Amino acid sequence: MCDACGCDLKPAHSHDSKVVEVHQSLLAANTAMAAKNRKHFDTMGAVVINMISSPGSGKTTLLEKTIETLGGDIRIGVIEGDIETDRDAERIRAKGVPVVQLTTGGACHLDAAQIHKGIHLLEKEKGGTEIDLLFIENVGNLVCPATFDLGEHHRMVLISVPEGPDKPAKYPKAFHSSQLFVITKIDILPYFDFPVEEATAEALQLNPELQVMALSATSGEGFEQWLDYLRKLCN
Amino acid sequence: MCDACGCDLKPAHSHDSKVVEVHQSLLAANTAMAAKNRKHFDTMGAVVINMISSPGSGKTTLLEKTIETLGGDIRIGVIEGDIETDRDAERIRAKGVPVVQLTTGGACHLDAAQIHKGIHLLEKEKGGTEIDLLFIENVGNLVCPATFDLGEHHRMVLISVPEGPDKPAKYPKAFHSSQLFVITKIDILPYFDFPVEEATAEALQLNPELQVMALSATSGEGFEQWLDYLRKLCN
């Protein structure tokens, strides 16, 4: 277990039965709370997507553009997760949709209990009880967030072109547990060695059920496919 | 307490004394092992740098270029940390220096016990006992690795231009605990909104002792400053 955050097991100290026991009980509590959240989301009538990626892969920019283009048709809300700062929430708020910022104060992932709190805070925001599509932007971290069910209906993993195409193989859990893999920032493909087909094939090898798409929130390339995906989820 | 359903609003585990106790004991064990590693490094006569960054910030590319340009003067060795795959070690091995790949099997950071194992593996590699400068390339994660002393002498944090300039404020611990902050991939500054001065100022606000430099391992811009830094460390 990562003693910083309670996530995955197996390094040098995995043989410590006390650690394993605490870890298992934390995860069980998280799973129970996630089930509660999922019921809450269903009652709200909101489809919920958990976004997992490295720092700087373009999650917030993708959300800004999505709200701009889809916000008239689908009522969008956002729960932002960060270790520190409310900068991402400020960016989303400027787009006129209900948003809540959760700061984890050091922890490297959101957990279901934090999201539970986030739901209640969101319901106090203007429009926060009338959301069709709720995005949870997880802490920028390709590792630990993959371990924690937040009660979402769908999970997506994002890799930006500058990060390189070897990330699925290096960070398999996020790919195993997601339904959607989005390659972002494809407008800068000419400046990087990023074979999209290779990254796609690696991801599909890990999880053949994955839907894969490549887009740029800056140039708009590939964006229609993303919007269609969201429209279908909300129908 | 949540008024709606009576559950605790804090993250599930932050107040659990058993969890805190286990974490403290793991961290204490890690610190003790790190001190042991540091002594081992001193006996070897090696200066050790722990590299912390997001996935895809260019750590391995920086190492490749560093070995190419400095490898004739300074004997370099590398311990690679990844969750899965030995791809980074293969890239370093191709440069002709001793290297060991540690895979954490799910864990999001290296710990001192893994590094202890890594040292012994390194000593079995050709040239592994005659290292002046040892790089530890940590798992791609800007969060948890900052919590774990590995016994290194110096710690550096890297942010690549595509990740955006807001990372110091969002991931403060890595900046608090490092001596060096390197901004990578500056050859692509023209394509991104990345004010180097702003990112530098934010980092220095968190840690006024930080040395900051900006470079590109591709174009070579700013590289001489990096090599000078390493030469001084090894003198």
C-alpha cells in the first residue's frame, strides 16, 4: 500500500498483514460509499464521468470546450479535484455551469467520501440540482485514481500527445478500468513522435472493450466524435 | 456530518487513528532505510539524484541526452522506476551505462527498500560499482514520490511545457522538497501558453531555495546550464 494515500499494494511492505488489512478495509468502505453515490446520481438523473489522467493532459480545457459547444443542449456540471488551488473550478465557473472544487490537501486521488461531500455542495450551487451530465475531474495522476470507484457511471482515461505513446503499457490499471480512452492535443502531432495507431493498439490489448478517440480541444479536430459519445450517454 | 444521510464528510481515512498509525510506522521504516541507502551511496562515492515528474515530462529523454554529452567525463548510472515494463531501462542500456529497472507492480512511487534492492542489482551490472552520478528515475507521478526519501542527495522536479505553468501551485510538495526545478521541452514553447517567468515565480514562492532552469533535450537549448549543474555536483 502507498502509505501516502492508501492506494495499491505490493512494494517492499506488502507482506505486512496489518497494512493489507487496513488497506482492504479502506477500499471496502470506499466501495460502499461509491455505491451510495451512484444511487444519488441516479436519483438526480445525472450521467457521471470520472476523468483520469496525468497533470496537464488537458482535462480542464476539454471541459471548457465541451461546455461551450454542448452546454446549450445538455445541462453540464463539474466536480473538480485538486491537491491544492481552486483554479480549475474558476475556469469552469467562467463558463456558467455549476461547479464544486474539492481539494484533497495532499492526497493524490479523490475518494467516494469526498465525492459524497461534493454532491451536497453541488446541490447548493445554482443549477446544481438539474444536471444531465456530471464530470468529475480527478486529481492529475495516472496511478492511484484508478483504484478508487467514486460511484461514476463511466470512466475515461486521457493521454496527451506530448506524454508519449507508451503510457497504456506503463499505467495499465487506468486502462483496464476505463470505458473510454481519449488521446488529446492532436493538433501538435506534427511536432511529436506519437504514433496514434500504436498507442491505440496497446490500449486495446490491455482492454479490448475500450472505445478510443483522438481529438484536439484547440483545433476542434475529432471533437464531433466526442460530442456524439456524450450525446449518446445522455439519451 | 452530512445532514442528508448522516455520514462523515471527511475523506474516509483521514481521521482513522489505526490508518494514521500504520502510515507513520511505514514512513518511519522508509526514512530509516533511506538513511542506510545514503550511507551506501556515500561509500560508493556516487552523487544521487531523485527525479520526480508526471508521466511523459521527458525524464528518460533528458537522461539519454545527458549520457550522450557527459558520459565521457562522468560515470553515470541509472535506476529506473516504473509500474510496469522495462522500456525505459532498455533505452538507457542502449547508451552503454549501467542501469537497473525496478517495477513496482502497481505502486505509484519507489520506496527506500526498493532502492536498496536496486543498489545491489546495480552492483552486479557491468560498471555498476564505479558510478560518479546515479540518477533514480522515479515512477511518473507528481504526487506520492515526493513523500518518500530514497536516500538521494538531491531531488529534482520536472515540468514539461505542454503540462502548463500551474503545476507548482497544484502539486506543492514536490517543489517544497526539491533542490532543482527543471522546465523541459522548451523547444515547443511557441506552440503553448507557458509563461516561464510565471511558473518560475510560483515555484520560488513555494521554495525560495530552488534552483530553476529551462531546457530542451531535443534542441539542446539551455542544456549547458544543466551539464554545469551536474559537473558541480560531482566535483
